[in-house]
Amino acid sequence: MGQLLVRDVPDPIIAELKKRAKKNGRSAEAEHRILLEESLSSRMQDFWTKAARLREATRGRICTNSADLIRDERRNRDRH
């Protein structure tokens, strides 16, 4: 596993982290790791849920290459 070094963390944040760690019976490092995991895993879950909804909402639609749309728009703009 990799390591992470976080610099310039304000003292009040460090104090809260240590308080929370003590309350949960963990080291500050373990608490920090859990906070990161909880924060990022919920965001990733939100992303995959939204992606699934979008796939379902667009199922069966004909998709067009965006580069073609941009080219067409430029051609139309140049004509006027």
C-alpha cells in the first residue's frame, strides 16, 4: 500500500482528529485512514449510481460524435 503525507493541516483539525480517534479507540493514523475511506467510497458509490441512472435514461438513443456536431455548428456559423 502507498503512503500519504498531508502538510499544513490546521491545529484545530488535528485536535479534532485525535479526539475522534480516542473516542473510537484508534490511533490518529487509523482514524484518518477510515475518514478517507468513508468519504471516498460514498462518493464513488454516488458516481456509479448516477452513471447507472444516466445509462438507463439514455438507453436506445442514437449518439452522435461531438466533433461532428462542433464541425456542423462552425460551418453554420461561418455561413451567416
